Amino acid sequence: MTVNVDKFVQEHQDKIITLVNNSLNRAGDIVAKKVQSGEVGATIQDVLPVMLYEILLTNTVATLRLVADMLNESAEEMN
């Protein structure tokens, strides 16, 4: 099975942008709550590791979802 990644990205560009923006917003919200609750300090040294972790986690889930959609669409096109 071959997958045309360029075509998929072009056709789903808005969805990809939305997923990236949502993951950044989610990470920011989580970090803000942790700072407000006192779990982490408000310094860049305290916030950055948590922010990076949350961004990586959310982007990984979004990427896996996009890959699944891409493979499903490719399989449907072959049938």
C-alpha cells in the first residue's frame, strides 16, 4: 500500500493547524493551572519542562490520529 502524504497534508491542512493550536492551548492551560496551584514555580526553568512534556504528549496523540486517518483514507481509495 502506498500513501500520498503530500496530498493528505494538503487536503487536511486546516485540521492539522487546528490540532497543533489545540495542543499548544491545552499545554498552556495545564501549565497555568499548575502555576496557580503552586505545583510549579512561575519561572521559565520550572515551567519549560512541563510545557514541553505537555506539548509532546498532545502532539503525539494528534499525530497518531492523523496517521490513522491517512491510512484509513488510503485503504478506502484502494478498494
